Amino acid sequence: DTGVSQNPRHKITKRGQNVTFRCDPISEHNRLYWYRQTLGQGPEFLTYFQNEAQLEKSRLLSDRFSAERPKGSFSTLEIQRTEQGDSAMYLCASRPFGGGTPDTQYFGPGTRLTVL
Amino acid sequence: SQQGEEDPQALSIQEGENATMNCSYKTSINNLQWYRQNSGRGLVHLILIRSNEREKHSGRLRVTLDTSKKSSSLLITASRAADTASYFCATVPSNFGNEKLTFGTGTRLTIIP
């Protein structure tokens, strides 16, 4: 399967714990995006990378959230001191920049986080 | 925050009928895209229409765009049970360098066999 992959698919944690999610984009896709989707809503943009550089962060990304893409390939999203309001589906997407279908992002299956 | 609203929020039709869902947005756009999401899974891109286009077709899908009204519609013809999903419109703003997709609230479509 050469699509975007995300791990884990499901994560249950207790409030106050730290969690880390991983996203592996489609090979050669230099842009990588993170979104958050709560129940019954559309996805909301969190941040995106061009290779290893983080180019934009949403105001939704509080100080407890940090995203990295150290080698310009996979990315991690860490949430520190989780709160119940962090419960959501975290979606990763990627696309080639400068080629391929313009502006079309390819999404992974998501990581569903439940904070108890 | 969400860019706009989709209408209706939920739609149930018989298999074989056509399904129409609408999307309104707030700001000037470069393009508008429609995505499908099955039951808590990732999103699948369906079709993209640019701001200078008025209508586009892809298989059983027809998308229209009215930039003067800041609205779009997605028509699925001859619906199938497999079309049951949530459908989202997403916009890319017209200002250069703005990368993020801004999604609507979605329409939940149920096809009754």
C-alpha cells in the first residue's frame, strides 16, 4: 500500500498523559499536513510542512502541541498533558509540491484519540 | 474555524436516485474541492473545481461553482449503496501562499437499498 499511513489508529489515554502520533506520507510528497476532526465536524487545519520546515501553524495548535518532520519524510504530532477536549480524530495528509494534481491532498486513515 | 456550511446536514435517498448537496463559503477562493469520508475514516478526494470554472464532471459526479454567491453544489447521479458516506467541501483561499484546506461541516448521505 503506497498511501499515507498513520499510527496508531486508535489511542486511549488518561488526562494529563503525553501522546505521540506518527504519519508516513506518500513517498516523494514534500508537503505534509495535520488536521483535527471532532465528531460531526469537518477537519480543521493544524499545521503543515514543506520538507522538514514547518511553514504554518494554526491558532488551534496550543503550546501543548508540537509537530516535527525531522528528515522531511515522516512526521510526528505530540500532545503533552492531554485534556478531554483533545479527544478527536487526527488526520495527516500529503501532496507533492510543484507537480502532481494541484492542491489535492491525500489523506491517511487518521488516529482516533480518546482522553479519559 | 469552519469556512462554511453544507446543506443539508443529512440526506437519505433510495438507491438509484440522484443526491444533491450544497456548500457555501465565506472568502475568495482559488479552488473548491469535494471529499468523501466513510464512517470515521480518512478522506478521499473526489473532484476539484477552480474559481474560473462553473461546472465540472467526473463519472457520476457533477460539481457547479457560483463565485458570485460563494456556493457550490455536488450532484451524485444514479446513487449506489456504496455512496453512503459524509461529503465535505473544502476551499483553498485565493491569496498566494495560503496552503490550508478549509472544510465545511459536511453532509451525511445515506443510500437506502
